[in-house]
Amino acid sequence: MTASMMGIQRYQAHAWKGRDMARWKNWAGNQVANPISIQAPHSIEDLSRLVAEAASRGEKVKAVGSGHSFTSAAATDGRMLRLDKLTGISHVDRGNNRVTVRAGTRLSDLNSLLHAEGLAMANLGDIAYQTVAGAISTSTHGTGKALTGLAGQVTAMTLVAGDGRIVECSSTVNADVFDVGRVSVGALGVIAEYTLQVVPAFRLHAMEQPMRLDDVLENIHELAAEHDHFEFFWIPHTKWALTKRNNRTNDDLAPLPIVKGWVEKTFMENYAFGALCRLGRMRPSLIPRLATALPSSGSREYIDQSYKIFASPRIVRFYEMEHALPVEHVAPALRDIRSMIERKGYLLNFPVEVRFTKGDDVALSTAYGRDSAYIAVHVYKGMEYQPFFRDVEDILRGYNARPHWGKLHYREAQELSTLYPRWNDFIALRDKLDPQRTFANAYTDSVFGK
Ligand SMILES: Cc1cc2nc3c(=O)[nH]c(=O)nc-3n(C[C@H](O)[C@H](O)[C@H](O)COP(=O)(O)OP(=O)(O)OC[C@H]3O[C@@H](n4cnc5c(N)ncnc54)[C@H](O)[C@@H]3O)c2cc1C
């Protein structure tokens, strides 16, 4: 028996010893599941066999990535599949700067593998713990007005459909699947491999600087247009926002020194911040005063490889909601959220994050067909978030905003269908690839219908 086959046995043994042994929970700890088994296929053929076997028994199947979604997108009480053994780059097309990567690869590993090839992802989100498939399947994005989210960088993919069939697709092969299925929240099949458009490795010059929120909002479109990657974090109960501007550079590397970098990125942004959050959770009335001490008030500049600048460690756990709205609405929407927080007296110890992406042609991408701004709100783990998130969502609903598929929201299929012009094409593709709904779970029932 090979080591990878033994791997499958090990996961199954956990499941067979009792339901608790197969208990799964996500990173934020707000979603738990008791799958009947957790299996790790060692090849695409093995994956195909497992899906076909489950479908023939009428069991549900759900692929899970690194569990970094806040929604129950990856939860299942059927078979859970981890793609831990389907990792790494299988092909590099140097002429076209394209790489084929197995779907279970963590973005952090992909970044290192690409760098060793002199390549990089053109854009990334602010962590790299996710798997490639998990990130793409929920329309994960970074910031950059001229750049799309990760799904916009896919040029081909291979998935296993509901009957175990292996389906390859690109703009020329099974083009309907490619066209509509790049963001699928796990509802069309288990994705085994992607081909991604990447770029030659590059460096970024990072500039972090506090600005008055009103000044940021006054100049928001210029700031987003002037920098390759612009974002900001507004600190509720203060007038301040921490702005981050990352621009491509050919200058020499000038990274944060290791100790200073650890102190500022890991200690101040995680442990010290976490301590403030815990204090705020114990004594909420202190939050407005603690906000003025948030570890984000200084300015700093450094130059590093792009992937080291895009992603940071995230140790403090929280709950998050994020919506994409047409970019022209971002300033009024944020002003409305600020007024609502003041009016309702919410005490918030986490910043509100604002980012930008270019519109794309991926049917269920949150930026489909429109240049977008993203507004994300967070609440420290263990604190009540529902009333605040609902109030934020009510405001953003008025701006035609679309919720991130992996972050908390309260929208269901009927409403979501009005936000995506190609919704019916997606549902028709789902009927074609998974008519038996082998890949359904409570989340897909809610957001796509049964
Ligand atoms: C601290 C933190 C920071 C974050 N930062 C960002 C950010 O900067 N930008 C952003 O846009 N989002 C961000 N997110 C959200 C995150 O990128 C998404 O929720 C992403 O889906 C998580 O990837 P994952 O590998 O953990 O997938 P999971 O959460 O495990 O799964 C997500 C979905 O993908 C499906 N899936 C996973 N693997 C497969 C597969 N092989 N085939 C088919 N379906 C599959 C699952 O079934 C599920 O529906 C952040 C989340 C956290 C917790």
C-alpha cells in the first residue's frame, strides 16, 4: 500500500471511530460539521472514483480547502474531501507565463513555488493560508484598480462532476463550463487542477500612512487610480484611516528588518492588537478609547517581493462580512456606515477595510461586469456581530452590493439571482454537471436553491 493510500485510510479511521473524531470546524470557529468521513484522494482518478462511489450511494460530497471561509460553504454532513495530496505545480508554460497547479495547493506554497520559477501571481488577497481552489471558488480578491480577483487569472481547469466524470475546460474546450464555472462555491464539482495566468516575479514598494478618513473619501478615486494596489483601514470611533499603497518597483529590496518586521507585523498587528481586542470584549465601554491606541498609526515604507507584501500573518480570530459594490458608490456607502455606527452606538474594535478591483467576466465573480470597491467589516471572535452585520448589509443592499461568497451575509438565492446577470446560466450548468446535487450542502441550498 502506498503512503498516500495509507493517508486515505487514516482519515477514514478517524471518521469510523465515531462522529466526533470527524468533527470539522473552520478557521473562525463559527462553523462546525460532522462529516461521515474525511478523505484525501491521491490522484484525480482516485478523486473521480470517490465521487462516483458517493453518488451511487446517494451520499453528499464536499471538497474543503483550508477552512478560511466564514460561511458554511465548506461544511457537510456527507463525505468531506481534502485535497491535501493534490498539491504542487504540474506544468510551467514559460512562453505564456502560465502554470498548471493542483487545486489543493496552499497559496503560500504556490507563491514560493512560483518565485523559484521567477514568476508570481499578479495580485493576491491579504493572507495566503487558503488553497488555490478554495480561494478561486469563492471569488477571493486583493486590491488593485487595474487587476481582477483570482478567478480572473484562471485560463483552464479540470474538475470532477457529480457522476465522477472528469471534465477539462478552457475558453476553447467545454467553453460553457469555463465561461460560467470558475467561481462555483463548490457546487459544480470538485476541482482538481487549474491553469493560471501569472506574471514575471516583481517587487513592491509598500507605503503605509495614516490619513484622515474624510481626506481619503474626498480623494478616493484618485488614490485608487494612482497606485497599483491601494487600500485603507478605517478605525471606527476615530477620524483616522491607515492607508496602504503598494507600487511596482525595480529598486533594490529593502524589507522590514526581521526583528522590526516581526514586532510590527506579528506582534503589533496580532498579539498586541489581540490583547486590545480581548480587553474591549471584557469592557466594551473602553473600545472607543482603545481605538486610539490601535497599532496602525505609524508610517513606514519597505520594498519586498510582491507575495511577501500582499499577505500578512493573521493570528487574531474574527468574524467578517464583505460586499462588492460599483466603485462609484464607495464613498457615500462608507459615510452611511459611519453615520449608522454613530447613530446606533455600536462599539467596534476592528477596522473597516476598503479595497478595489477591476471588473471581470466570471459569471459569479463579485466583480462581474463592473469595476468594484469592497467594504469589509469585522467583529472580534466571541463578540456579537449579527445586528451590526445586518445593519451594514441593509445599507449596502441599497448600493446594489454583492456579498463575498466566503464571508458572512444574509442573502439567499432569490435576491442573489437579481445581482448576477448570468445567474440562470450558472444554474443551468449546475443542472448539467450535478443534476443529483451530490455537491449540495446547507449553504448551496440557501444561496443557489436546491
Ligand atoms: C483571515 C482571513 C483573511 C481573508 N482575506 C481575504 C482576502 O484578502 N480577500 C478575499 O477575497 N477573501 C479573504 N478571505 C476569505 C477567503 O479567501 C475565502 O473564504 C476562501 O474561500 C478560503 O479558502 P479555503 O481554502 O479556506 O476554502 P474553504 O473555506 O475551505 O472552502 C471555500 C469553498 O471552496 C470550495 N472548495 C474548496 N476546495 C474545492 C475544490 N477542490 N473543488 C471545488 N470546491 C472547492 C468549498 O467547498 C467551499 O465552498 C479571508 C479569510 C480569512 C479567514
